[in-house]
Amino acid sequence: MELKRVVVTGFGALTPIGNNANEYWENLIKGTSGAAPITLFDSTNFKTKFACEVKNFDPLNYFDKKEAKKMDRNSQFGQIVAREAIAHSRIIEDKVDKNRVGVIWGSGIGGLETFETEVLGYAHRGGSPRFNPFFIPKMIADITPGNISIEFGFHGPNYTTVSACSSSANAIIDAKMLIQLGKSDIIVCGGSEAAVTASGVGGFNAMHALSTRNDDPKAASRPFDKDRDGFVLGEGAGCVILEEYEHAVKRGATIYAELLGGGLSADAHHMTAPHPEGFGAYLVMNRCLEDAEVTADEVDHINMHGTSTPLGDIAESQAIAKLFGEHAFDIQINSTKSMTGHLLGAAGVIESIASLGTIIHGMIPPTINHFTDDEQLDSRLNFTFNHAVKKEVNIAMSNTFGFGGHNACVLFKKI
């Protein structure tokens, strides 16, 4: 059986540095930091008092009051970016067969704010079980693709992928495979996360995972810098429209890139720490290249997972040097988490959109906040520190790794 080709025909984003895809890209190129003091709850007693929140967000600008109350912030984000991506792709105007359109969505945690509010409310009421009737539908991670399908009438495959920080990259890979096998013509896929809550920040603080650079939040996310001290928690969502190539051509869609490959692997090492030599990272990138039938020396750019954690940045860098050999030093690599923070389950898709931007615009966003070289990292690797770089990109790779050792990698090609 000959596999069908898969292309990108639309995208949307809602991030800490831009409330739509264009704003997001413009601020990536400018090197804008999305980190600021937390406004969503009182963080006075927390070790970390800052995060990368979505700015100027009012759900009533997107939903009526009744509708907004039925949705967790996580689901609101997802619905908004899906609307943007669907409009961008013009699949509604072109009257595609909705029976052949699916929705696959990633979220590492789901409706954390709703869960927190309801459980704390139960405790404050002294154990009186007066829960909101929308508690469960608002909380469950799979409600976002359900809501998207309901709004637009899409009857294709519909589910959520949950693999921690790899969740939305897994959604993209699942969508790719379903389209390749002819099971759908179009899949709306992406991810959302809204974990900047007391339990979210408190939980990650307890793991010593977050930066505590409270005196300088904007410079706290500093991947590959010697003085990095943990990731910065972010929130938001992203969406890409994946479509079978011939279907896209037939309807005259704008094609932004081809999704050429997807790889998956497990570290099989530790609950939260990466494999020290980056073995799982090496495997997943190699599998992605094999799936795409692309050689290592054809890759122009890698958007690294690059969370700004002491161990993770080293392991991933080692994996790149091992897999790509001498060509590794010619690849323009970066970590856009230096600007957006870590969006957990939504990281894979917003970083895929950043990778698409490099192909479309011929620019590599910077890794900001680099001040001191880390002698444990190979200085020959080009991390695109502090300033965007103009470069023609034909093939771009994006890495996403999650707690539990879940690794996902996707590869896009100019078409």
C-alpha cells in the first residue's frame, strides 16, 4: 500500500508572546520573553512567583458568558486556536466532507484549574458534595477535541493524546498516520495547556523543576546557559491543519509545508530525568529521519526541546552531536522555550508552528537569555543565541520530550 502524503494547510496559536499565529511569530523573531509575575493566583508563598501567562486574555472576547462558564481555560484556549487554524485553511468555506475530518488533541494535564477549584470548594464546604454539574466535562482532557467537533460538525476520528510534554507532538504524529492510511482527508490537531495554577506551580516547585529566578523573570528561561536553574511554566495552545496532499491540491488550498516524518521512542530510564546520554532522544530523531526517508545531512534546523533544565539540555545536545556528526555544527538549532516558557502538552504544536515559520519566512528565532557558556555543551553547536538568523530552511525538525521518558519528533519540508 502506498502511503498518502500529508501537508499543512493552516495553523493557529495563542501563546505567552502572541494571541494569534502572526503575533506569535513576530515576537519569536524579536526575541520577546513572555515571563512575568503571576497574576492568575496569589503566589506570595510560592518558591516561584512568575510564569509565562497568556496576556490580555478575556474569554468573553471569544465566547458568550454561558458558554465560557462551561469550559476550563484549557479548553477555551484549544477552541480559540482551532477556530483560527480552520479559518486559515478555509476548509469550511470550501465545503469539505466533514465525515472525513477528524480532531486529535494533546494535553498533558487537562482542566487543572477546574479540578483545583472544585476540590478546594468541597474541602471549604466541610465535605458537602455540591459540585458544579460541569465539573467532569470541564476537567477531562478529551473534552477539547469533542467541543471542536461539536462546533464544526466534524465526524472523523476524535480523541486526545496524553504523553506529558510530548502530547501535542503525539497528536500530530497520530494525525499524520491516519491521513497516510487514507482514514481521513483532514485532521485538526494540536494541544492546549493551562497549568499556571496554585497546584500546578506548587507541584512543579516540589519537584525542583521550575526556575526560582524571581528577581529577573524575563531572563529566567535560559536554555543551554551555564546558570540555568529550571524551566518556566507557560500556558496556551496551538493548532495545525493536516491534510492529504491531493485533497489539498484539488481544493486549491495554500500548502505551507509537508509533514514528512514522525518518530517516537521511550527513554525507559527514569520518571522525570532524561537518559544521561540522550539515548531516547537519539532514537526518536533517527526514527523520524527514517520515517521521512531523509538523511541527517539534509536537516537545516532543529527546534530543540531545550527546557532550560540542567540535565535535559545536555542530554539532548549530546544526542544531536551523536546522530548528526559533523553536520550537527552546520545546523541552526534553538529553543523557543527561552521566550514562551514550557507549555507542557501544548509545547510540541507551538514549536512545530515555530518550525513551520522558519520554512515559510527563512528566519530562525533566537534562543534568548544566553549569558554564560556551559563547558559541558559542545561550543561548535550553533544554538542561535540572542539574535534571530536569516537562513533558507528546506527541512526543519522539532523535538518534544515528556516526563515518563516519552519522546516525539516531527519533521517538516518546504514544498
